[in-house]
Amino acid sequence: MLSQQDIDIINKSVLFKKIPDDITRELLDGSIKRVIPRGKTLFIQGEAAANLFVMIEGWVKLTRITPAGDEIVLTVYTAGESFGEAAALQGGIYPVTAQAVSDSEILSVKAATILHTLKTRPELVVAMLSCTYQHLHELVIQIESMKALSSAQRLAAFLIALAPVGEGSCAFALPYDKALMAGRLGMKPESLSRAFARLRERGVMVSRTNIAIADVARLRDYIVEEKSEGWQKLGS
């Protein structure tokens, strides 16, 4: 059963935040809250897509197996984020595998319920388009990061996104293991280690899964400085 805290998180998601309350209640009435233990697979690549999902708590990774048999980490979702919309609404198959990387709570929404509601409540179309745009925007940002930023810059941006404050010092625990983090950032584990070593001089200290940042604003400035220097080298 959904708690009020669960509903508050769901209402802030891209999928639900732009639709009227009565539509939200209708969709939630036909949905199921699922508790997914760490390591459990939610769905696999190639499986018929019958549901879309909203994260309530925890972390879920989306991966894809290449023709060569390699696993590629595409993204990792956490509370308030949704996934599986496009595949489910097309009545197709999931192009990825979803697996919990921590104990997670997830809202499972039947695609049939969404499609039925769309026929009578066109307001829901805006929410679906917003989700599609959001995922496309995330993909563009991810590609830009891979192309324009160094390994250390990508790691810095990742840590800043996790930091509980926007400036000053802070400390926090990494949400999942470093191997997954490396895959998420498009680098090998040894490259991640070198990136952490490079950020040490920028005030980032790591001890197993714990991170301490001396100055978040300084770390943010580092990304901009390094990017500017890279463009200057290209132009010289």
C-alpha cells in the first residue's frame, strides 16, 4: 500500500506532476507498489513490455547486452524518476534489462491503464510527451558528457549531483558500487581510480564507499576550467 510519502514522491515525477489529481488517483488505484531486493531483475531485454515504472526508493540500473555479449550500463534511476514508458505504450518489448542495485520500492503502472485513460483524458498526453522529452534530454547530456568531458570531469559532475549541498564541504556515501559507477560514467574501473586520484588535489577524498568534498563550488569550477582549457588546446 502506498504511504503519503510514497505519493508525494510519485507526484513529483515527470510522469505524474503535470496531470490533474483525479487522473493521478485513477492511475494509482490500478497500480502496484513492488519491493525489489538488491540484485533482483525487474524485467529483461526482449521481454514483452506491459508496465511502466516510477521509482519510489532505491536505485535501478538499465543495461543492454551487445551482439558481442558485453553488458553496457545505460543509466541508473532513483526516487522520483520513471522508465519503460515508450516500450510499454507501444506494446513492444523492453530494449533493456532493469535490475535493482539496492533494495528498492517501485510503482508498477499497467500500460493498458495508461492507454485506456489516454482515450478519455488527453491531459495525460502532455505527461507522456514530457517523459519522452526528459529521457531524450538525459541521453543528449550523457552523449555530450562522454564526448566533451574527461574521466575526472565526468566523475566530478557525478559527485556534485550526489552532493547534499550546493556549496561548502560535505560528506556522503556512494549509492552503489564503483564497478557500476564506472560503467555508468563510460569508463573502466582502473580509469575511475585514476579519476579519483586526480580529484584528490581538488579536495575530493574517498574511503571505500564514503566521499568527502572540501568545497562543492570549487569542484564545479574545476569542470568549467578543464573544459575551457581543452577547447583552448584544440584551437591552438
